Amino acid sequence: MTPKTVQYFYSLASPWSYLGVGRLIRLAEEAGLSIESVPISTFKDNGWVPLGEKPAIRQAYVMADLKRWATRLKVPMVLGADRPALANLAEALPMVWAAQVAGADALALSVALQKAYWEDCRDVGTAPGRIATATEAGFDGAALAALEGGADVAAQKARMFDRARAAGVFGSPTYVFEEEMFWGQDRLDFLAEAVAAQKALA
């Protein structure tokens, strides 16, 4: 039987996607699901507003909430004033698209890059930083970096954004299962319930 698929729309730079990805992977393993990764970055077509463009009071609340969630989920993250100045993690996104083009495990690469950024404060937004991180994670970092500026990666980027727009995605992370959308890592319990309900019908 072909396994059911959950579509995972995520911004690489989203701390919320990193907070949820470990639980998503565990859910998929336990339920026999496949995960279809759709890596994207911030876009405003569907009303997505970057955190840096929100009022300062909202930004402060989000940072406090991130710390609460990281503590609850036991996900080590260096946040706020403790973080050094690093290049934007979104700069590493072309490497993830390159992994997709090359047939490599883009989700595993994404997790490695996010861990390096959020937990280890590595500057993976720079080419040397992400090449080293990818190589340590078992990828050919230099080969992937060489693909980043190519036409194939540009086409893959366009495909990912087209899919996100068509699905009505407006935030990260978003999970789509059997045409039902779940936005936010705090909706993973609802996703798990939907998966269980489908299994009960099988």
C-alpha cells in the first residue's frame, strides 16, 4: 500500500518550523507517513507578514513565546540577546532547493542547517558556514553550493512558491494532510488526530 503523505510547507528561517520538525518526523515514522518537503521563504501573496515588519511589542511577545515553547519541547535554542549577529538563515535556502534538484534528502539537510543556526549559532547564512554544515551532515556541501545559482534551482524555487500559493499557505510551518491544512507547530496534535482517523478508516 502506498503510504499517505503529509505536505510540509516551511520557511527555513522560521524558528517555529524548527520547533515542530522533530515531532513531525516522529509522527511520520510512527504512522507510516511520507513527508513531502516544500521549502519556501517569506512571501506576502497570502498575507504572510515577516516578524521584523510587525510592531515591536508583537516581536517581543513572539520572542517570549518562543522561549516558552523551546523550554516545553526541550529543544535547545539560543534566542534573544544571547545570540551573536549571524547572516540570515534564509540565505541557505537555495542549498535546500539544490538538494531537491540533486535528489538528496532536503528535509534532513534543512534540519541540519536549522540545528546549526538555532542551537549552535553557526553562520550557515554564509556559503562557508553552510558548506561545512552540509558536509558534516553527510552531504556534498561544495557540490550543492555550486548548484545554488543555477537555472535548475531557480526553477525549483518557482515550483515551491507556486505550490505554496496554490495551497493557500500563509505561514510557516504549514502541514497539509488529505487536503486539510494545519498551520503552526502547535497544531501537530490536530494533524496526529487526522492521521489516526484516516488509519481507523483503512
